[in-house]
Amino acid sequence: MKTFIKSIRFTLVFCIFLAVSYILVLWIFARVAGPNKGNVAVSQLNGKVVGATNVGQSFTKDIYFWGRPSCAGNGYDATKSSGSNKGPMNSAYLKEVDKRITVFLKHHPYLKRKDIPAEMVTASGSGLDPDISPESAYIQVRRIAMARGCSETLVKEVVDKSIEKPLLGIFGTEKVNVLKMNIALDKLIVNKTEVKK
């Protein structure tokens, strides 16, 4: 019996030690090798934090680029993040996607249904994806230019400068961060307006 109690104590102490050690190693690694020293990356506009860079944001106004839809509650709630993709034969899912397509076409009347990239009407696996493909950004250029009363060339320039290449040129695909792109768009439009004045 004494041996059994000793082995349980040893097991508990060892479990606690390993759990704490594991968390400590991860924390040190994040501080040393992780981006932003292990802290959440935030984006700022005019010295104010406007959002977390690596978590999707809800943009619905025509003057901004829109990101992927989120299934993680309103406002891309990270606490509700989970698998979001239902089967392609699920009627509720198809109805939801069809509703998103209708809204997208309403704001982009120059597009046809077949022109809409799938990512603009389907949520990512986590529902928190902050990025879209350059193609999905370019199809929004005309809407944004019309809403802001500026040239399409100006808005396209923002997309061109926002494209992030694959890691080491081979890992992943080209992408654009929607929050960063909208911040760059606001800065560019303000600067161009000030120059005109």
C-alpha cells in the first residue's frame, strides 16, 4: 500500500512538473522566436489600436474591403471558433451560402454569380481567417472606388502593395490581410485628399 501511495505521489508530482515545464518552454520559445515576442499582433491607425492583425474583423461598409464570412458569432468571436464547414449536401448550409451570394451580388452588381470566389461566401475552418486571396480583393476594387469617389487605380494600388508572398516562395499561397489593407486604404485616401486641398 505504501508503494502504491508513493507511486501516485510521484506520478502527480511528475505530471505537475511536466505540465508547468511544457508551458514554460512554449512561453520562452514564443518570447524568443515567435512573432511579436509572443504577444498578439495588433494594427494601429493614427496611434490607436484598431484590431488584432491575425484575427478576422467584420467589415460591411462599401468603403472597405470585406473579409471571409465568420461562423464564430458576430465580430469574429475567438471564443466561439470551431469547425464551420458543413457537408455540400446540407440544406441549411446551402441556404446560408446562397444568402451570402445574394448579399455579395447586391453590393457588386457588376459581377455574375460565377465570378464570386468561393472564399467570399464560405467561412474558413476556424471562422477567424484574417486573409483573403488577391483575386478576392481585386473584385472589390470597383465597389470601393465608387463608394469612396476615387479612382479604381488608387484602390488597386493598395491591393498591389498589400499582397504577401508565400513563405520562402513555396509554402502557402499569395494572400492579403484585410485589416492591414483597409488601414492602408484609409491612410492613402486621406493623404491624397490632403494633397488635393
